[in-house]
Amino acid sequence: MGTAAERKLVWKIDLILMPVLTVAYGLQFYDKAVLGSASVFGIIEDLHLSTKHNGVTSTQRYSTANAAFYYGYIVGVLPIALILQRVPLVKTLSAFIFLWGVICMLTVVVTSYPGLVVQRIFLGMVESAVSPGFLAITALWYTKQEQTARLGIWYSATGIFSMFSGLINYGLGHASGRLATWKYMYLFAGSWTILWSIVVLLVIPSSPNEPGRWFTEAEKVLLKQRLASNMTGKDQTQWKWDQILESIRDIKLWIFLLCASAIYVCNGGVTAFGARIITSFGYSSLNAILLQIPGGAMTCLTIWISGWFAGRYKNIRTYLLPITCWPIIIGAVMVWKGSWIHRALPLWGYYLVASFGAPYVLILSLATANVAGGTKKAICSGMIFIGYNVGNIIGGYIVLTPEAHIHYKSTWIAIIVCMCFVSVASLVLRYILNAENRRRDDLLASSAHISSASQKGDDEVSKGEDQDEKGDKFAFEDLTDFQQKDFRYVL
């Protein structure tokens, strides 16, 4: 980070944005995760989410209800990501957050399995605005070097809220009243979400170009300079078909999608089915809720550590990705192959698998730093979150209740394969980006050599000033990373 003035400015941005984004993202996680807690407090029986054939209980309906959220998310995420490019970002996000709070509370009026599926499809559609929107806010307000740590802060809310939600749901599990216990969980989550939508609207500024009342005139100038240094363009309000076509043929966007999908296969094992898996180790339903708290702490810790390293040392993100995958692989092996007689062993393996948030944040940070152009950034964001949802859908179906006696073998094999894929894909991505950086450096060196042979002295100074002006101009134009030959990819 540069001058004292810039450090002070970044601190102010952090104070304004990070608490609001972190709580909002945590509420989004909590809304989704409530189904996992509700599964051990009667929702499966009340809404007939399980069936029994020949004495064998199947939770296929529960898996489908869980996956329905992600089907809705897939339908909504790309169109909404493009819409967010054309409308006031913060106001629109606040409206979507309000809607998801309302839909979450309406879960209490659902009386059947088909009704729950429909409700969760709509919930997924409205919540699909949040992650692309938060990604856009982070890319607007922070430089490339700062983004990973900030992504880690608000994304670590998944771990923080999994700890608090465990305590909250444990308390709500003792609630007595006219409603079923699991309904109080949804009322609590939805009401807080509605309240926080108002906070988002009132606190978060529109953009660095319209920072509002929070910043001085000198800070507003510095905000624009920081935005220019990113070379990812200012916030744009027009769709560009050439950027859509470029996105389709950009291999790194497809790598981001596949990696996001592979990473989030883990979510089926630690969120939607987490409480049920822990009860399989021999713990009671209430204790299973409490025992998910250390998993949330593991998520936070690994995100913060990897985010710190990525922010502290340049061009190590594609090396950190495989490193963060290995604890997940080790944890999967511990649950699968370990003895469940000693319950601590599979439980600690489960906690290691919960560290999957760290590689996902690194994928997000690579995407925000390496994609430029308003429309292309929106498409990249949509593709990543499509991958995220595909992984969640797959993850929900690989936890097979009849496999409990063989330690959910299919679940852990799938997770191990996915983490190995992400490790290899990360190194392939590094090779591609590094090769492109070298190619651009060679082009720049050859053009500089030709220029130095034809111009001397004051002419060179004048040309340098012209290039600086040109660079600033391009920084605010809606150009992609392919179109900006001065753009260098973060590794």
C-alpha cells in the first residue's frame, strides 16, 4: 500500500464496507444452512422429505429440496449479474436482500415437499444477486493486491455464521410454542435479513465515482486514482457483445467455472448433510449442531491465513490453491478410512474438509484481478457462481444414506477427486497466465527498442507523458484484459 493518505483511505473503506458485506454474506449462508439444522428438528418428517422402501430409508427428496435452491440460483445468476451492470448496484442489491428475507420467512407456511422445492427455487433466484454484486463491489473499491484479503473477510462469514448459527439453532431447538421447532429457525433468519437490507442501502456508497458523504474531496480524487490503477475499467452500464464473445473463448473463465464447481462439491458433505453426518458418528441431534461450530472456525482460519499470504506475497495464488486443497483431501481420507469407534478421528477429518472456503476465495481473487471489461467481468462472475451451484447440486446427491455403514465412501472419493482436479487446474492456469505475461513483456520490449532508436532526449520524456495519459485513459475505458496490452495477469 502506498502513502499514509492512501492507507488511511483504505482503512476508512474497510470500516464502511467490510462489516456490512460480512454480515450480509453471513446471513445468506445462514439462510441456506438452516435446512441442514432443520433436518434434525422435524422438517424431514413434517414435509415428508424421506421415503422408506423395503425397510431402507431414502433421503432423495431431501437432497432434491436442498438442490432446488441451486437450480434457482443457476437460472438467475447470469441474467442478474448482467442486470446489475446496468442498474444502481447498491440499491438493487438491497432490494434483492429484502426479497430473500421475505421468501425465507415464508418457509413456515410450506406444508409439502413440492411446496418446499418451489420455495427454494425462488429463494435461490433472488439470492443469486448477492455474490456477483459483492464481487463487483470489492473489485470497484480495492486494488488487485488488496482484493484477496477483503474477499476473504466477507467470505469468511460462512465460517463465522456457521459457528453462531450452531449456537442459535441449538437454542431454537429448545423452543416451545405453537410452531414446529424448525419454523422458528426460518423466522429468525428471514427477519434479520430484512433488517440488514436496510443497512446495506443506507451505509454502502454507490461507487468510487459517486462515494457520497463518507469521503472528503481529497479522498474522492484518490479513490479515482486507485480505480485507474486496477486497469479493470470503471463501473459500466452497457452490455457489449464483443465482450460476451470474448468471454466464451477465454479459457481462464472456464477454468474458474470448473474449479468453483469442484470445490463446492465439498459443501454437500459439510453443510446440507453436516448435522446428519455427525450424528452418524454417534452424537445426538443437538450435539451435532454444536459440533459444527469448530468446522466454522476452521473455515475462517484457513481463509484468513491464505488471504494474508496472497496479499503479502505477489503472484503466489496459483501455488496457494493446491496447498489449500491438501487439508481437504487429508480430512476426507480420515472420515472415510478412520475408525468411527474413536469418534474424534472422523470428526477432525470433517473439520479439515470444512476448509474448502480457502481455495474458493483464491479462485474469486484470481477472477477479480485477471478479468477486465464491464460485461466480461459480469459474465465471469456469473460463470463462477454457476460452477458454485453445480458443485452444490452434485454434493447434495453424493451423500448416500445407505452408505453410512461404509462411512459414506462415495462422498469422500468424489471430494478427493475434485480437490486433485483443482490442484492440477491451478498449475495449468499459472502456466497459461505466465506465458501470456511473457508474451506481452516481449512485445513491449521490442516496441520500446524501436522507439528508443528513433527518439531521444526531450522527445522520450514527452512520449512517456503521453503514454501515462494514454494509460490513465484506458484505465477508465471499458476495455477487456485481451484488449489492454499493458495489462498483466496476477499469478
